Amino acid sequence: MTTPSEASTPLRWAIIGTGGIAGMFADDLRLSGHGELVAVGSRSARRAEAFAAKTGAARFHGDHDELLAAGDIDAVYVAVPHSAHRDVAVAAIEAGKAVLVEKPFTVNRAQAEELVKLARSNGVFQMEAMWTRFLPHMVRVRELLAQGRLGDVRQVNAELGVWFEKDPAHRMFDRTWAAARSWTSGSTRCRSRPWCWATPRTCTGPRSSATPGWTGRPPSCSSTSRAGRR
């Protein structure tokens, strides 16, 4: 796969999913200078049409398979609820598209391993959309660690709090959507460690204040990892 600087034409993107994160991705794509939004898709043609109008996509699809069959799409951003990540990613990989899957990558290890194996066997690029990996301060932390300027890091403590309005139908509360704040907010914390340190020898957590009921308190997640520096 070519890098943006090597590509002679913009990378042609499609977005499957029409939620808030999908909208932010579309906004940022316009600023990238090396990507264009060709199509958007949803199980609902009405939502897809509205999202296309909002984001400036060239066209919309009310059927995932129809979108993936298009020959003018290079890469697909999977932004559906995480309980459906596996199914949509499988379809995109089998259609020969490069795939960027919103975090959390999948809801369990078996699904993650299945997607990795499928992408490799099909020669398709696949990545979890963990944008924090590329933030300037994360790059700097890796540089400092490589230089040994932070010493031998033995333990990492991380906490993150995110507040959501009470809504039993929201994906963060409805368990039919594999609801769990530790999957979404917690994945950001947990994924940051392997980029800087070796795979943790032990990991306590993630622990989440999310419960089936509503306590009225902002949800939070915390965890601890122990590992030696790379």
C-alpha cells in the first residue's frame, strides 16, 4: 500500500456507519489533503442519504454489500456500533478493500484473531482506528523511551472519565449492543501501552463504574499495567 506522499491520486474512502464519530472522520478527511469521501453507507437508505448530504459524499448506499461491490473505493472506515465491527469488517476484507475499524476493534479476542487472519490471507491492509497513537506527545514519549531518558518504566497507571447522558437505548448502556464503557473509553488507555512499552506482564483492569443501572455519576475506567521498557 502506498503512502499518501507516494500516491498520485487521493485515497478513495467509503464510510459505513452514520454516527457522530463517522461524522468527525468525514470532517477530518477533508482536511487531510490525500483522501476523498466517495461513498457512505447504512442499513437505512434514509440515514445514508442524510449523512451524504451532511458530509458531502458523492453518493450513498442503503445496503452494505452494494457499497462494497463498488470498484471506485480503496478503503472503508467501519464506524458501526462495535458489536457489528466483526461482520462489517469481514465483508469489507472479502471485497478486497483496505479496512480501518473504529475502536474497539472487536468485542473479544476470537473475533480479533479471525479478522487478522482473514486480512493476511486476503492480502488486505487492516487497522484499528486508534488515532491517539499518532498524537505528537505519544510520538515524543516513544522517542524519550528509546533514548532511555525516562529510565526503566516498570508500571503504568491510567484513568479516563467520560460522561454520557442517561439513555437506556444508547450504545453505551444497551447491552444488546455489547455495551461497556471499558470497551470504548478503556480501549484508548490499554492500547497506549504496547506502543511505548513491551506487552504488559500483568494487567489489572480495566475496571469500569458502568453498571446495568444508572448511578448518576460520571462513568470512569482505570487500570494498571506492569512491564519493562522496550
